[in-house]
Amino acid sequence: MIQGANTNQGTRVDMMRWIFAAAALTAQPAVAAPTYLNCSVDNETSVAKIDIALDEQAQTAVFSSPAEGKTQTRAAAFTAQSVTIPDTVFTWTIDRVSLALTRVTTIGEKRWDDRGQCKIAPVPANRAF
């Protein structure tokens, strides 16, 4: 009986090892929630306010302009240092450490560099999901 008991004990240990191994292989990485930013950009004539939601997992940036009532989703490239959002006319770059914002506007041969600053914004509170 002692020998059988040891065999059962060994089987349980082996089974636990397989369960832990299977759990480790199927574990999903934590999904980061989007980061919300309130930004302002200084151009030659005014200061533009823009809200940006960055979703690193989806590789997207959603721009919302409260003044214009417009929302646009763009592809975004995330690196350890910055997030770059290219578009037809504008290329936006956000420094991931300082939250400095650069907007490069290119129309034909003309180019304008506007600078701004972002700050982390709270998750919108009044939403259903």
C-alpha cells in the first residue's frame, strides 16, 4: 500500500506540473487600456486644443477636436520613445516621456512645424462602456 500511495502522490505532482505548464502557455499578456491625452498646439495665429486617445494594442490614435466637433481615427506607430501618427498633410509625434507634441504640416514643397504639449487626461467618466 505504501508503494501505491507513493505512485498516486507522484501522479498528482505530475498532473499539477502539467496544469501549471498549460496555464503558463495559455496566459495572455495584460491588455493596456487606451491612454487619453489633452493637447494644445501653438501655430502662428492661435492655440488649437485637441484630445487624443492612444491605443497601443490596436496601433491607433483617435483625434477629437472639441471646437470642431470632429473625430478621426488614424494608424499610429509606437516606439519606446515616441508615438508617430502620419497622415496625408499632418504628421504628429508625441514624446512618451515629456509629452511634447510636434505637428509637421506638409503641403507640396511647404512645411510648417508647430509645437505643443499634452497632459494625461482621465478616462471619460460619463460613458456606458
